[in-house]
Amino acid sequence: MTQEKRELELDFEPGNVGKGSSWELLVPVHADNFALALAAGYAGGSLKNDAAQDLQSSAGGGLIGFNIEAPSWAIIEGEPGDRVLLCVERKGEEPPRPGSVEMLHGPLRVTRLHAAYFKDEASLANFHASYDAFPDVPIGVVKLATKWPVNDECERPVEIETNSVDLAKRRQDLDFLCGFGAGIVSLLAEGMFDGAICRFLQAPGSDVVENARNLLLSLEPRSSQVDIAIWSATMEALRSRLGKRGFDRREFLAEVEERLESHEPEAGSWIRGCHKVIDAELDIPSLADGEKIGRRAALAIILSHDPSGLEELEDNLETGQRVRALVTAAVYAFAGLSRIDEKLKSPAPKMDAVLEVGEQLAAGCPVRVEFETFRTGNDLIRHQGVKVAGNRVFDREIEPPAYMVMLKARIQEAGYKVELDGASGRIGIRPGAAKGKLIMVEDCPRSLPVNPVVNLVLPIASLGARPTLASLKKLMAAAWDHATTVALRVIGDSEEVVAMASLPLATLDRDELNFHVERLLQVSAELGGQKRKGRRVKTPLSRVRTSERVL
């Protein structure tokens, strides 16, 4: 082999490609401003006009940071008080010069901070003593440590280029929408309206009005245009009054009325009724769920606009669940993320989920929510993990809905066995022997509380290749012959053929359940190449066996 050809040989030795360095970018802030950042969820800028003066006061909505170590002059800049070094992890080919200045765009999520460094144990203890009692400061969302990489020999430069940017309105928008997001996350924790919340998060609006409209329609698709207008105007009025002192009901109602001038006379009638309720000339009308949940939720907010009043609305005024869901999102938005209780934004995964929802709502982008049922108990209580944007936020236990308890009873009455599938956490129907088919019971995405529907799903076979026209015709013919849906669905990296029947539960009886189960088994036997034998069903002698009925 010549020398030239040796040069073309592949080199399998590990090279330096991909190797790099990591270091810390340190952002000095006043300890009081750090507490405000924890409450608001963001560092960079401030929601308060009287925030403590420090180095970041000249940076507007940005942040001034120092690589590896911070100079001592940056620590004492501004008014007296303890300082905190916010640590952001950075990576690159090689670390920059220690003490070099870098400008960060803000606002920055506090959940993206690697740690917060205090000068010593006394400074850290003083911070805990000052803010542990504050109900809106979630101290535990950022790691706190005593580390002080400060260079005492550096002198302050004459000028620092900060490129100050005013992001006051964006901070207020984020505070409102992240508060809205906290309400959404709290509804996910309750698990009562998963389908509606997921539909809303898949198609949010681009502003406050559209977000209000889409949430209402997700919870009640039959809402009228007047109902949508009243609810949207209420949310818009809440946003305009964010941060203002006091809450005068008549002034607030007048602001809502200004936005409803083009929706007379029905909207005007609602306004006059609200005035009579405020003046105690009229009893509070029903706040139960119905087709007018938008205007009922708007009235509930006029009566009680604080999160602490949610329990009173439900207990004393018998507020409907969907009305309460709307009010929950609205009152937390009006309070703003910076002022709501820390239990709604702690620990760190929950805070990150709240910030994710708020930011995506501000941008009009969808938010991906997933529910992972890892266990279902014999009492049908589901143990689930909830993910937002791919990150596990919290675990929850969901009480079985009444229709699921009824379905279990019908399954057992029909002579089938109810089994729990360990892999999916769902319940299944075992028609025959222990090694026979297991029909899974899955929630239907289009199910509504007033009209619950489940899908009975029986996997038939895995699809190893792209289906041919002949195989598709066979699937459609079997579905037609047996009055059953046959479909393809993706499971992980593969596809499978399933037989499915949608089962409305409002009028479920044993014969209807038998009909669907028998048809699923028959189509499965036909497509799987097996003969389906008739099964004796436990029915009175006056009835014909389900397997022998003529359609």
C-alpha cells in the first residue's frame, strides 16, 4: 500500500470533536429582588416599581452576568443589602476569561437557574427567616447554596454596555397568563376535565380574548355568541385591571359593559340583572352548569374575584363544575403568578409547567399534555403521571367516574371477567378463558360528562409492512359485516390493527354490552383466521342468546 493510500484509511480513534468546557455565568441580584423573581417565576426586570436597586436595575428586562467569577464592585452596586449570585450553566469549546461580562436576554425562568449562591450561612439563614413565611415565595424551586466566587481585586469599569430593553408589558402579560396557566395546571391535578383542557391547550388563542373564548368552547361547545362575548369581555376587563388596587364591582361591571355595546339586547339584560344582584335587589341566580356557563362564570367572578373565594362559590352558591373551572382559570390569572400561593408553583417541575403553559398561551402555540396511567386499583382508582411538554409534573389519583363503576357492574352481570392490564393500567374485559382475548376499555376523546362514552378496543395483529389494497379491503369488509370499526393505530414505533366499538354509557344495558363484545370477537376471529364459537350468555330463558341473534 502506498503512502497516499494510507492517508485514506479510516481513523477509528476518538477525536476531540464534541469535547467542550462548562462554566458558570453569575448574575448578582439583591436578595429582595431574588425573592420577587421566585414569586413571579422570572429573573430580569421587575413587576414592582419600587424594587431594590442593584446592578440589574440598569439592564431593563435583561440580565448582566459575569463568567466564572463576579467582581466585588458588582456586588455592592446599588442600595445596601445581601446579594445573591444566580448561577446559569454555560457550555462551549473553551471557557471565557474569568470576570468577563455577558448580557442575557430576559426574562429568564427561575427553573433554568442551576443554583443561587449566598455569601455565607448567615446570609442564607437571613433569607429563609425573611421569606419562608411569605405564601407567594416558593423558595424550594431553586437550589440554594453557600458559595461565593467573587474577585475582590477587580475595579469597576467607567462604562458598561447594557443595551437596556423595556419589557414591562411583556412581564405583566406573562404574570397574567402564567397565573392563567397555574389555574389550568390545578385543573389537570383535579382530573375532572382532562379532555376539555387538552383540547384547549392544543388550540389556544393568540391573546386574552381568544384564550378566554377557546377555553369556554372547550368546556361547553354549545355556548352562544352572546355567552362567548360576555365571558371574553370579562377576561379582557380582568387583564386591564391587573395590578390595580381594590376591586369595585360596579366599576368592573361598567368596564365589561363597554365591551358589550354591540351585543344588545341580551347582553344588556344580563348587565341589568348583575346590577340588581350587586344592589341586593335580586337573589343570586343559579350558577349551575348549563348552556350559559360563560355568563354564569362572569357573574361568579364579579361576586368573588379572589382565589380564596373558590371554595365558598362551590359550597355556598352551588357552583357547577364547569363554571368553577372557568372561574378557577380567571381568578388565578387576575391574581397573577407573582401573588398566588406557592403550592400552585412548587416544586420546580410544577413551576416549570406553569411557566410553559403561560409562555405558550402568550405566543398562541399548542401545549402537549400526556397522561400515563401506571396502575389501576381493584377499586378502579387510577394512579397517573401527568406530563407537560414531555416533562413529568406530578402524580395524581383519579376517582373512578360513576359510569365506570356502572360499566364494571354490567360486565360482571353479563358473565365476563374484569381484569386490570398491568402494562397500560386500564381495565379489560375477559370474555372466556384466562388465555383468551382481552378487550381493553379506553376513554373516548369525544366523551362529555353529560354523555360519557368509552371505546372497547381489541388488538388483532401487528402490522409488519405497508398495508396493500387487498388487505385494506378485507379490513373494511369485516368491519361492515360485523357492524364494528376496524382501524390502524400507532403504538410506539409500530402499527397494529384493532377492532373497536364506541359504547355510550348513558343508556347501557347488558344486551348492548353483549352485542358489542360478540361483534368484536367475531371480527377478530375472521381477520385472525380463527373460527369464533358461540358463547352461552347468562340471560333469561325468554331471551335469545346474543350470539344467535339475527341482525
